[in-house]
Amino acid sequence: MSTYPIKEGVKTRRWPGLAGVAFGLALLSGLACSSFALAAPQTYTFAVVPQFEQRKLFAIWKPIVDELAQRSGLSLKLVATLTVPEFEHGINNGAFDFIYANPFHIMKVSTTQKYIPLVRDSAPLRGILVVRKDGPVRAVKDLNGKSVAFPSPNALGASLLMRADLNQVFKVKVEPLYVKTHSSVYLHVVNGLTSAGGGVEKTLQEQDASIRDALTVLYTTRDMPSHPIAAHPRVAKADHEKLRAALMDFAATPQGQVLLSKVPMRKIVPASIEDYTVMRSWGLYSLWVEE
């Protein structure tokens, strides 16, 4: 490093040259940048199973996630995949920090990604089996060998749990017809295209009165705990507890009750993986279809 001598009486003081000054400034700049990087908050992804088309999903979930970020002090980014298989691929690979997913998604990765349920709706999830009120089917056993409509193979209450109950509880074998949506299930039954259909209580109530009035619920499945909001184990415990507390606090406010009812999550309670382990004995794994 070059220096320039400056005489002061008998003593000589040596000052750094331009190269030394530049090096010092670069070092200070580097330290400042490092300190800023360390101080910058981590942004967590918050992924939601595509239960609605993407615009509706963002309209429902963006205000919720923004409010949770403000209440928890965490930086959260809402992620909406286009399809359920894309969402499932992300869960399988641990791509998301926080998720809102169906219970079987959580169980499928319980030994690999090990997502930690934080909260869920207190109301259980149930599937329903509907038939025409004026049709010939009067008991579940009447469906043996008949065609039954389901929205998709992996729809939890409407298809997975329903097919498991038909197999295990009633020993009935049906011919499944997958028709993509709950509304299409109900139309197939009303129009006599299938003998019965699998759905859930909420979607049946959303149908036009002419559809609802033509159908009757023949069977309701076993209860299972509803969809949880869960955290990946890489998220610091302190941070996922902040999110849990923010959810509980938000759900107690009038604004929170309105926004969360659209999910729907009408009464939030704390959740744990133990809530869902009973599902391991329900025969769901053999009915799951990889998409």
C-alpha cells in the first residue's frame, strides 16, 4: 500500500494513499450490506389449496394473509397454484412455509415433510351421499354395482372418505364416475345419469333450490377434523406460534369472522397432528390417485 510522508518536526506521520482509502470504504460498505442482509426479515410463503378459481381465491385469502402479517409481524407472501396436483407437488417437496390444506395432504407427508397443524375450524368435515328423492335407491346396499358420481378421486370428504366408507362400512362396490365439480355431481344425480353422488354439506346448500329439493342425503360419512393451517418444521417455532396467536386473535374480531367465514373457517381452534392420525386406519391411502 503506497503512503505519503508528512513531516511534523522530527516525527513523520504516514497517511494511507488513495488505494488504501478505497479499500477501507469498500470494507465498510461490505460490512454495512452484510448487517442489512442479516437484519432484513425473512419472507414466508403461505400456500392455499386451490379450492376456488384463482381470482376468487386471491379475493378471499389476500386480505386474510395481509392482516395476519400485520398482526404477527411476519412477512408473508400468498401463493396460489393453478391446480391441486401442482399444490400437492409443492407440499410433497416442502416448497411452502405455511399451508392451508386438506387433512389428508397433511397425513400423506407426515413422515417426510412433517407439516405442523396450527389451527383448524372446529366444525368437522363430512361427506354426503345423495340420491334422487323419487328414485329407486332407498339404502346404501342398493348401490352395489351401480354408477356413482364423484368430483375427483382425491376430493377428501366427497370422494376419498365416501369411497372408503362404501368399501369398509357397507362392503359395497360401485362404479365411480369423476365429473370434476360438486355441482356436476348433483346435476348427474338429478338427471338420472348416475344412481348417486358424493359431495359435502356446504356445496349442497349452495345449489339452486330446484337441485336441492330434488335430492335427499342417503348417508353421511364419519367425522374428520377439518382443513388445517400448518407450518413446515423449518419455520422457527417462535414464528409459527406468532402466526397461530395472530389467527386466534383475528378470528375473535368481527372483521376476522367475516373474512374467515368465506374460507370457510367459522370457529378457529388450535390443532395438532394428533387430531388427524385416526385417518391412518381408514383405508384412504389405497384409494388415493397420484395425478
